[in-house]
Amino acid sequence: MSNFVARGAPTRQAVIRNTAARAGLLEGESERIAGRMRTALIKAAKERSGITSDTELLEYALSRVALEDTFAETLTSLRGSVSPDLDLEF
């Protein structure tokens, strides 16, 4: 069981992981990725998240990026798309 889901109470990590699972992002084959990260960045991310496993930390971070909320960008992109002549009064 994942370190960040095993804590019991619903945590931000558990919500992200469960949402990623429901979206089908945690299914299928695993793939290996490699990269060099700054020690301070890894340490800070682990301390803030409470995640101790490098793999789980990467999975959580990638899930956050994949599930990123784009509401603000979508709303902003709609600016000017409603006719100023449209009567919005009730």
C-alpha cells in the first residue's frame, strides 16, 4: 500500500492518488524514468508531503501535474465570447 494513502485520514495525497486512479492514470504498465534533481528540492518535497519513497513522490508530483485544474485559464480564455447585447437580467 502506498505510503501517502496508508495514513488513514483523507489527505491531499490520497485525494490526488484516488482522482488519478479514477481517471485511469494509474493503470497499465509501469515505465521507468530517470532524472537528476536537486537534493534540497527532494528534501523539501518529502518533508512537505510526508512521502518518503522516491517513486511515490514522483507519482504524486506527476499526478498533480496531470490533474491540474485549468478552470482559471479556461474562464479567462472565454473573455469577450458573450455578446455585450445579451440580456443577463432575471
